[in-house]
Amino acid sequence: MDTGYQHEIPADAKIYIAGHAGLAGSAIWRAFSSAGYGNLVGRRSAELDLRDRAQTFDFFAQERPDYVIDAAAKVGGIFGNNAAPADFLSENLRIQVNLLDAAKDFGVTRALFLGSSCIYPKFAAQPIREDSLLTGELEESNFGYAIAKITGVMQIKALRQQYGCSFISAMPTNLYGPGDNFTIPGAHVIPMIMHRMHLAKAEGAPEFTVYGTGTPLREFLHAEDLGRACLTLLQRYDAPEPINVGCGEDLSINELARMIADVVGYEGKLVNDPSKLDGTPRKVLDVSRLRSLGWSPSIGLADGLKDTYAWFLAHQDTARL
């Protein structure tokens, strides 16, 4: 769906990357820096609490960014989302409403809101097209986070309609890579399996338990590829509808666990625990719209897992464990 839209971001543009220290935000920062953009702005949550409206507006009044990328969010894996849906709903709503309202009020040229593939119905037709949004029930285990992100998509649409803002939203698939959160049990599936399997290898455990049945199918995108996609979207995409960001390929959780075992060097037996949550049966995105803009992923899963584990080994003293 290449509409022919072209936007040149000035080399000296001030670009605020909200959540720049996180997995997605840090990769976006690297992508823009590598593309020659040197006027990048970021604040850690200890410096700027985006849940606080006054702080957020004061920051915009001081910095006056030309572009905004919202990669700031309270995120977690299936267990964290299921345990604290109110926190995931409330905190993410406040972050994105404050950010996008401030971007509108202070005349930001373009803003990009990052949502999540969990906004789509639990039983959406696969691969999931953008127009499946709001056509069915959500996965119950992460409904708080999903509703917040859906609201962000709707806020983008509303700001475009009412104020003519050139703001857009993108829905990344499951991300992973260096700088990820490896906390047990709060992390997403790749870093949590990787961390747990690392410990199992160190302990010489004869068996490793894969949570759930292992049959759900998932798609994974290296964060560095997301960073490049964000640059492409600000330059080439301008529409009220969200656009998917992924690789368009999936595999089962059990297949993923075997790949991680090869990377980690764990040689024990893999067993499943069906009493644990599985989540959505399958989730793979239709990424034809993004590919039509000239973007495609460059890091395969096998290589991505290797570099993620290498980063984990090198940063165990400072990583989020």
C-alpha cells in the first residue's frame, strides 16, 4: 500500500524518543543516530515521569521537539500482564495521553505511537491484517495492556481528524534483542526462556520446563529491525490506520525453546507444563503494507537469538534480571 507519501526529516531536527532506554527505544535511538540524526532527546523515567501530566507538558515546553516517537510503556510478559491488568491499563493510558496531547499542543511536526500486536482479537484470521482491529474479543491474559494500546490508536485517529495532526501509529509484533528485560517471571517469552535455560545449564538440570503446552505460534522481530522501520514510517507513511511491523513468519513455543537450547548449549530434556497460560493460539502479522514502503527485516531469528544471548552473557551485572 505505497501511497507515494514522502517526508524528509531535516538533519538537525530535534527528535524526542520516549522510552529511549528500553528495548525498543534504545534500538530506535541507534537507528536514527546511524542515519545521521544527532539532535536526539531522551529522558529516563527517574528524570521525567510521563504518567505525570504537568511534568510531561513542562518537558515539552522546555525542549520543543520537532518529532516524537512514543516507545515508552509499562510492558511485561503474559504472567505480569495477567497479574496486574489495572496497572498496565492505567499507567499506559496516562503515558500515551500525556505524550500525544503535549505533542499536539506544542506543534510537533510528526509523532509515531507504538502499540502492540496484542490489540488484535484473540481469534483473528491469520496472518492478522490491520483492519481486524475491534472485530472480536481480546486475549484475556493481557486485556489491560491491549485496551490501553487500542486507546492510543484511537487517539492518533482522533487527533488527525480534529486537529489535522500528521501523527501515525504502528503495531510491532513480539520484540527481542540486546537490552531486553530478562526478569523471571515478568519478562517476555524469549528473554525469560533464555534466562531460565541459562540457569538450568549452570545447575546441570536434567529437565527444562517450557510453560504451557508449547503449541502456540508466535512471530518475533529483532528490535534493531523495529528501529529501522520507525524511520521508514516517519518518512513514508501518513494515514489514520495503524500499520503492522513484523517479519510475517511464526513458529511454535516448543520450536523456539529448542532454538534457544541450541544457542545456550543446554542439553537436557524439554518438557511442557500445560497448567501454565498459553495465551492466543496463533499470532502472526500481515506486514504487506509496510513491505510496500520498501522496508523488510534484516535479522533472522537464529542470528538474533545468538546476539541476544551474547549480550546477556556480557551484561549480567547490569541487565534487568
